[in-house]
Amino acid sequence: MMITQSRMLWAAALSLAVGAVAAAGDPSLPHLRKQGTATQLVLDGKPMLMLAGELHNSSTSDAGYMKPIWPRMAAMGLNTVIAPVSWELIEPAEGRFDFALVDGMIDGARRNDLRLVLIWFGSWKNGASTYEPSWVKKDIERFPRVKDAQGRTQEILSTFGGASRDADALAFAALMRHLRDVDGRRHTVVMVQVENEVGVLNAPRDFSPAASAAFDGPVPRALMDYLEAHRDALVPELRELWETNGFKPSGTWEEVFGKGTSNEADWKAYSHYPEEIFMAWNYAQYVGRVAAAGKAEYPLPMYANAWLKQPDYGSPGRYPSGGPLPQVLDIWRAGAPAIDLIAPDIYMPEFEWICGQYHRGGNPLFIPETRGGAVGAARVFWSMGRHDAMGFSPFGIDSVSPAEAGPMAQSYSILSQLAPLILQNQGGDKMAGLLVTTNQPTQRVTLGDYLIEARLGGARRGLLAPEVAGGIVIATGPGEFIVAGKSLDVFFKPKVPGDLPWAAIDFVDEGTFQGGHWVPGRRLNGDEVHTSTFDGTGLRLYGPQPSIQRVKLYRYP
């Protein structure tokens, strides 16, 4: 479908009002809502748990390539596919738009009962600028690039290029308007990622003349006003940095935030660089303007994702400087209010720590890129039980081997059964995640009146234990729990012994949820459960696939 720039400009003013009316008058429109301490994605009036997978970057550039992939995604148990939309392919000539590939994606998803999260590969992807159209790439004067400290031009569009921002925003607005026109009633597309893993590489900041003048100038009043208004709620790293420099209400970036310091020995101890904060503000402003232009057309939930700092890459520029990392979450909130949440791409072993860094300060946890296989199959249970994750998505889902696809499909099958119960309990205190590894073979949580300990399944009986195992526990009544997972021993002990210091099993049923209702299967006893009072009493989730067990406990003296 081709759309001219004149038609797009003619419709722009009207669409601002139409989008606002649609959001206010259509409760079925995908949106975010709070439930207790959790944030949920609501679709057609009901909360949704995204059991997702992200496609490779180029997969959706050819509809024929994608044709056999859609049914494979559905067969793997996904309910959501995260798929790129490339600026260069929808606007090959300035002001002329072709949405045939987008329409093909929507059709493929609908035919297989899948939802879509679209990734806008606009000005940046993985820190670089390679997905913009040729007419942007080749016009460096109109669309300026980042300069490094030596003055060399980088293949990164500068956030100080107003024409770049405006062209990106115009294209993104056209995409969102098209989605409203073709999908505003069906809601196949439920959320949109704006840009991808932004930030300056190979330098701590942009050293172009415009950027250097801004860095040497005062911190913008809008940012200082935000910091002052939210002083007591800022993420600790940012607040401590500002406090160390005297909570100055104004000044240059170095006067307010100090000189750059690094702690390479402990990469989790975030380095402090005014350059990174400066770039975070400017990326947030740019991305926020693009997101706002799209929301004015069709106000779907929107998020930005982060390329994380990693060991041996401890200073900004070695990871994308200015991207939405934990220490600058508040800078992004101040600069990009149209972005609803910040999502980490997690490939590192420190999965639990990273989730904690992003699930704070009101930011809900959504994991759009991560590892799949047995590791992902365990982590997905924990992330939803521990952090009320809105969704989980292994990357490259369209090319995984059957051996790697199997564990995720099994976990997704269990979680799709549990989804109504999980969603009902998000934001409360009756749900917990379990995650154990060979390095951390035990984990303890408290739910209600019980201490719960998880261990790698069979490890103390001489059985071959896996490297990682995960599960979820939901308290459904006094002394009653639903437990799901794989390769786990799960023990229960009274939190306060009192007059009835011991807990024992009344019954354990293995079963399934069908249509949200519990359907019991085998009644487990004997060797299928734990009865030792030394370890506590509990469950064995040892099968070749994840299972769901319902346990009822009783107390005795």
C-alpha cells in the first residue's frame, strides 16, 4: 500500500484527535493497567501474559520467507511474536510509504492466532544506524552523524539532527496510523518497541559541534525540574551521584553530575559519567518525540529496550552510551514520557540481578530478548513468579533447533494453562518464583505461613540433576499451593512452628488447568513425594516435562 507525504500531512492534525478519542472510548484497545504492585497488558478488556519469541532481524523483510514460520511459531506454544519493521522498507523514497510487508505480518499472525509486538527499526538498531532509508544514509549534511573524540564520523545518526528526528517521527506516525486503519478493531498488534538498543558506541558521547556545545552548556531546565520533583524517588545510583555533587539545582553537566569515574573491577558498581547522563537525556528526547508522534496516531503501549553493560565493557562507549540502562532510568522517564516502560535484553548469567534492576521505581518487567532452551525454560517461571513479568521472549525463535525449542514449548504449555491464575495473583503477595542452578542449588522463599525451599531435583538422591531448574508457586488457600516447574525438589516448613511445629502432606494431585479450571490427574504419594521431617515435606517435580501439582498441607505437634 502506497501513501504519499501530502496525504499523510493532510491527515496528521485530524489523527491527533482521532487517536485520543479512540483511546478514551475503546476499552478493548491494548493498554497498560496497574494491579497492586504489578503492571499488566490488557487486551480486549482482559489481561494478557505474553509467551513470546523474537524473530531474527531480517526475517520479516520477505513475506515468502515468513510463510512457513508463522505456523511453526504457533506450534511452539507462543501466543505473541516480536517482529521488526524496517524504516528503509516502508519508506524507500521520502514521503512514499509501502506497508505490504506489515500487512503480510498481520495476516500471518492472524491466520495462526498469534499477537504481534512490532519493533521499529528506525534511526538506530544495536547502537548503529543501518536500517534507515538510503535517502537518509546518503545525506550526511541534512541527517548528521555522531563524531567521536577524534572527530571521526560514526555510522550513528546524531540525536542533534532535528531533520533526522522529524523524518523518523513522520515515518513512525505513518506506520501507527496504518496500524490503526487496518488493525484498530482486531488488535493483532498489542505493543510497539521504539528503536532498538540505542546509544553511542566507540565514544562516551557525541563530539559533534552541536553536541559539544550542548554538553558544555547548562543541564536543561526540564531535566533539573524533574530531578527536583522526584528527588526522593530517583534510582539510588543517580540520586547518590547528584547528592555527591551537592544536589546542585543548575549548572553544566559536569558541575551537576561531576567528572567521569569508573569501577572496572566491579562492573555491577555502575560507573559515573556525566557524558552518559547527557546522552541518555538526548536519546530519550529523540525517542520520546518519535514515540509521541506515533501515539498521536494510535496509542498502543510503547517501550524502549536496552543493550546492557557487561563484564569487560565497563565504560560508556564500550556499551551504548545513553541507552536506557538502570542508572539512567529516571533520565529516560524525564525525557521520554511517551515511553511506557524500559525493557532489558538479557543474555548474561546475572539474570536475576538484572531483572531486579529493571523491576523497580514503577518500571514493569518485560524481557523482549533473552536466551531460550533449557535455561530460558527455567527462567520464564521465575521471572513471572518473582517479578510479575508481563512477558518473556527468547531471541531468534524462528531458527532454533527442535532440541532447543522443546524446553520452551513445554514451559509455555504449562504457563498458558496457569495464565489466568498468574494474572489473578500478579501484584500481590501469594506468588513466588523458583530458580536454582548448580552454582546456587537452593533457594528459599516465604508464602503465607510457610517457608519454601527449592533444590535441583534429585541432587541429594544421586540422580542426574540439570544445570538449571525453575518453577512457580502460588498460594491458593491456607496450607494449599499450586506448584509448577521441572527438575525441582520443593519443601514446605512452617514459618512459625508454634504448637504445631510440623507440616505434612494431606494430598498431592498432579493435574492440568483447562479453561482456567483445575482438573486433577494422578494422586501422588509414596516415592512421588517427600515425607522426611528433616528436610520438610514436599514435592518432587522430576518428570521429563514440566508439571503442575496441587498440594494440601496439614500441621501436627
